[in-house]
Amino acid sequence: LRIDRSVLGEDHPDVAATLNNMGLVYEAQGKYSDALVQYEESLRIRRSVHGDDHPDVAGTLNNMGSVYQAQGKYSEALVQYEESLRIRRSVLGDD
């Protein structure tokens, strides 16, 4: 991550992907607050690079929903899942 940031810049899509992957690892370890920190930074970059309605943004929102669900924060999870679904439908269609 440090190398990606120094070579590619702070807001490069590859940096966002690495942060998202780190979030997945933290989530698998049960380190939910650490996972959310990584996902939130990934989401910030992905939105700045791709805009709000992009499949990568939807994927990160879905991952955040998974963390909230694991924490028992079901209302917050639904917000993330619903936004992820809205983006996927708008980009990919209903089928």
C-alpha cells in the first residue's frame, strides 16, 4: 500500500482496491472497526475517481453492509446493501 501510494498517488483506483482487500482481511479476522476504516477510505477514493454510480462503489458498500451485519447493526447494513443494489441496478439493469 505504501508503495502504491507513493508511485501511483493517494487517489488511484489500485490504492482503493488494496484498501478494500485489506478491509476483507480485517473483516475475516473479526476486526470490524479496522475493516470499516479501510472500506471507508476505499469508498472515498472510488467515489472521487468513478463517481457515485459505479460497480466498484457498489462493491465497497456491499462489503460495509457485511461488516454492519456481522456487528448486529442491521439497520446500517440495510442502508449499505440498498445503496449497493440501487447502483448495480442503475448500471447493470434489473436482469
